[in-house]
Amino acid sequence: MNDTPLPGVPLIESPLFTQDVEALGLTAGERRIAEDLHTRGFAVLDFPDPEIDARIARIRADLGPRYKGMDLTDPDSDKTQGERRIQDAWTFHEDVRAIAANAELRDLLGKLYGRPAFPFQTLNFPVGTQQGAHSDAVHFSSLPERFMCGVWLAMEDITPENGPVFYLPGSHRWPIMTNAMIARRGFGNIPESAQAPYERAWDALARADGLSPEPFLARKGQALIWSANLLHGGSLQTDIRRTRWSQVTHYYFEDCIYYTPAYSDEAVGRLHLREPVGIHDGVIRTSTYLGEPVKMPRRRKGLRRLIGKLGEALAS
């Protein structure tokens, strides 16, 4: 951990950011990423892999036939029909795993958050999600909070027509949304959509702050890092013939409690705990608090796994 009075707060989220960042010895590029994450909740970088173009080509060729109900070989077909994602392709595709496990990116995230980072989930898309604005923090969260982030990689040039990712800059500074905040019980409750219960509150916060969506028109090989609480989604795809190939990797950080807030009631200690696997090393992470293991009640394991799979399928 970094030598800071607030080690339980990610560096890029900390109110002590200005003084703490000076002690890290970051390069100019790393400093720019840190400042963007701190002020806007996201940062853009060229993905640090000299083989990225070859990896993208292999992923597109190998995963293309797996998206059922979608003809990616016909340039005039409707690409919005059929399956839109493959979750955890890292388990069978080496290039997906290599992108998620990229050591240079993990090292950078470790510096910026003050704890070692580990990737735990991948999502691969041939088209945009056209998903409404949401925060990943209701799907994947941690205690201490905010030790989670996402990295979205453009696998082709992104235009306004093919449904670019959008974000609401500055929304990462909002309080983490919990069931207590919206007067809802979450533990053991499986809604049709994990994020739908919070949408009214997110909309109200956006209007109050005067925030509006901004699209990310990325070049192939560019990546977007976003903070756990940044509101983001997928824009409307106006040309249904277009693809929008991308990969999302979600990262946690060491020595945290890992759980799903959408299915938890933190105030009374009812947490839907997770047991994420580090993609780069295959090691299961059990929740810890200041180094001490936090055990999952045995009688709830089956329910937690079922809810976890549903939540991950709904997240972007």
C-alpha cells in the first residue's frame, strides 16, 4: 500500500490525491492518466501490447461464429440481432486472457489504486450494448469501497453510427449507490435487472449536477479505464449493419471484501460475497479485511453463486 493517511481509499479517488500522487514517481503519461481518473472518472490510453493488432484479428476470427443469431460475415446484415456478448472467453481463448492479464496495465492500476490489481472477468462484444447509463459499482463492489475498475478496449475504430460507449464525466464522485439509499431490500432478492432499481436515482443525480453523456469515439487499440462509480453505457446504434468489436475487463484489488451491492443489505451485514478468480494467475480470492479472511456462510453459497451468475450476465 502507498504511504498515505487514507490507505483505505484508492489514490485516484482520494481527497488527498494532490499530495499523495507526488510521492509515486509517475511518468508524465501515468500522471496524466491519474489526473484524468481523479477529475473525470475515466482516462484514455493506447493499450500497452505490441501484439494487440494480431490479438484483435484472432479474437474477431475465432469468436465471430460463436455469436448465435448474428451474421457477421454479411456486410449488409442486421448486426443488432442475436447474442451480443461472450462472458469469460479468457477461459478458452489465450488472446482474450493475455489482454486481460496484461502486466503493464496491472502494474499501472496497482500504482493508481495503491493495491495490486487482478482481472477477474472479461466480456467480448461484436456490437454495442445500447445499454442505459449505469454504474458498475452495483454489480461489482468492494469494502473498502471503490477498489474496482473497468477497462474497455476498442477492437476497431468507433464512429457515432455504431453505438459508441458513453460516460458522464464527474459522476464517479457521487456516493456509491446502495439499497439503503433507495429504501430497498436487496439480500436474496433477484430482480429482472440488477441495475433497474437505481436508474431513477441516477437520473435525478445527473439532472441535479447538469451532467450529460459524452461518447468515446475511440481508435482501434485505444483503451478506456473507468472508475467503479462512473456512470456509463452504450449509445444507440444508428447503422444496424455496423459492428463494434470490443473487450471489457473488470479488475479488483487485493485485500478487500468482494461483493455485489445489488443483492446485499450492508447496513445489517447481509452481503452477497463473491469469490473472484485472478485471470492472470488462476488463484481464487477470498474476501479479506485488513488481511483477515471473511468467511461466506455455507448455507447461502448456492444462492450466491446463482445470483452472481445472473448479475454478471447483466453487467457491461
